[in-house]
Amino acid sequence: MNTPVSQRGISAVSWMFILAVLAFFASVAFNMVPHYLDYMSLDKIISSSERDAANGTPIHSMQDLRSHIQKGMQVNGLRDIALDQVMVVKQEENLFHIRLKYEKREPLIRNLSLVASFEKEYQLRMP
């Protein structure tokens, strides 16, 4: 038979521990999710440049490509990423090789930080 002592359930200390762990993971999520959303927006802007060029947006030089990406960043509210520092573009005739590489750091506790590193390469063929 079950006695009342074995049916008491979770203690207050256990609840506090569970809440502390949940608060920690919520803090990590609130700090890092915006950086991943910014990266996904930037990835979409760069990937759609080829399609936008085919639909009438003239992109013939590296300057046109940078301008197109900066306009997309402005529309999406990406203000804390310096495009000149995170993106390297090389052009071979009508083919653009783009390398996007950067990292974001968020302080967590004293000298501990969360780091998200983003790196991707693109090959875009412009008409």
C-alpha cells in the first residue's frame, strides 16, 4: 500500500531547482534567438539576389550586389551587422562568389559568454 509520505510529490526545493534551470535556458534563448533570426534574414537576402536580378533588378557589379544586400538589410532591420566586415565578394564574369562569416557574442554570467558562429558560401549567377 502507498503511505501518505510516499505520495507527497515534488518538494519546494525541487521546484526551485526546476525553475532555475528553466530560467537559465530561457535566458540563453532570449539572448541567442535574435542572432539566428538575423542570420536567416541575411541568408535569405543573399540567396534571393540571383532571383531578384533575373526579375529585373540590375546587378552587374560587386557594388550593385552590395547595394542590393544593404537595401534588403535595411528593410529587414539588420543594423548591427557591418556588411563590409562579414562578407567577401569575388566576381568572375557573371558569377559572384560570396563568403559570409561572422560571430556574435552575448555575455551570460560574468566572464562567460554565449557565442554563435555563422559561416556560409554562395555562388550566384547573374544574368
